[in-house]
Amino acid sequence: MSRSKAIEEFREGMDPADCVGQLILIPPRHVKRLPSQPRTHFDPKQLERLRESIAAIGQQQPATVIPWQDCTFRIRDGERRWRCCVALKRALLALVVDAKSEEEEFELSAAANMNRESHSPLEKSLAMKRLRDGPLKRTVPEIARTFGVHEVTVYNHLLIVDRLPGEVLDLMDPNRMGSRKRTLQMSAGVYLTAIADHPAAVLRIARQIVRDNLSLHAAKAVIDKFADAKGIESGRGRERSPADRLDLLTSSLTKLTLRLEFFAGKTQREIDSLWGFMPHHRHEDLVERIGAAIADLSALHEKLVQVEGVSTRRWAGV
């Protein structure tokens, strides 16, 4: 975006509050971070690429700033752009909007920033916790709408910060670990909450996952081994609600139906050709697995039919 599109450049003696609604150029010294900004980690390589882009073609997207009590502006959205402008010693192109309370500004900044992949899971988790536990007392559905995610995602993020020890959360912090790639991943963190009542073991296993760069499958195996030894039968991550389980069943049946329709439409000759060069034991194994799946589906079908009958009777007032 060219400088000519800015209304004017902010100068000494001007009141930031008088700039609301304007697109202006602001010297970086007049812009500061928002207190308790939800984002704390900025990837150096991403910043370098953005800085090179701004140096070459200028700032293409304005930041969003608010007037602050100390006659400066605070960043609501666009801190990376501001950091690059500071490094390049050039004015920041920004749209000035009305300021809210500090907590409302935190929420607006989270809404503007936290649905981006560049934000770490821990940053999102801590931001959600602040919205839930802070003065705004936001509910899970409200937080989900703010972040543009499913409620289950919010529950998982809150589960991590509510259940895992601080030392484990440190392993999820890219600022402490040096980069996102070295951190404990969100999926493994959720699974670790199953054994959260054993904090020493949680920390030991979390460190092992990070140290050995274990895949999620391998991490689950380590956690399951400990859980089985302790007789922990539930809580592998967040317990699913009935609605979540119904969604899972529906999506599973949809995927299964699509795949089965493909093979069911094949002729006997085509099916024979699939196994013409395969060992006999693989054919037997497949037949056995299909038989077991049919038995499970039949049992589930009978239960669902009974539920449907009960629901129908209740609906009819019987």
C-alpha cells in the first residue's frame, strides 16, 4: 500500500484520540505493544521474510491500533508489521479504531490473531484461559466463536492449562524451547492429561517425547503403558460428550459407507483379481475382519433401532 493512501502522518503534539477512524502513518516510536498481548512468540525466519517484503514493496496491509492513555498507540492487530517497520526505521501504516477496556482489547486482539497457524497452541490455551477466568468470564461457546473454532477445540486447550504441570507447559512454549518444532505438541499434551494425577510421571514422559521426538502414535504407546500399569481406564485426553460421540459415529459411518460402496460395486471377477497374487492367509484375515465388522454393525443397528422405538413412543406420548 502506498504512502499516498494514508490521510496524514502522525506528528508530535497530535492527540491519538483525534485520529480514530483515520488511516495514518505513525512513527514506530509512537506505537507500543498491547499490555498482556496474547501472542508472545514471533518466528525469526517469518519476521525476516516479512521485513524483506516490506523493504522491497512496502507495507501492503495496515495494522490496527488504538489510542492509549500515555498519548501513544497500542497494537491490536499487526505486531509483526510494526516490528518490521521498527527494524527498517520507517513509519507504520495503521488504521486507528476506538479503544475498549483492557480485557476487551485482549479479547479483540485474540480474535484478530489467534486463529492463525503462526500462534503456538500454548499461546491459544493461555488466551482462552484468561478469557474464561478473567473479568469477562467468557463461556466455552463464546470463546469458540471468538477464535472461530469448534467448542471441542476450546475444551482441549483449556484441559491442557488446567491439568498439566507448569514444567510440562514450559515444554510447549516455543520461547523456552527455541522454536515451535522443538515443543511438545498439542495432541500429545491432551493425551498426557489422562495421567495428570501423576505429575512426576507426566513430566518424565513429556520430556521423553520431546527429547526423542516421538510421533503421536509412539507417544500414546508410552502413555498407555503407564496408564495400564496404574489401572487408569478412562480419561485418555478429554472425555467426549454425547454430542461429540454422535458426531464421531456419523462421520465414521459416512467414510465407511463411501469406501464400501466402491468395493461392493465390483464384480466377482474384479474382487478375485485383487487377491490373485496375495497369500491365502491375507484373504482369510480380511474375511475374518469383515465378519467381525458386520457383527459389530449388526449389534449397533439393533441398539439404534431400540433407541429409535423409544424416542418414537416418547414423541407420541406413550
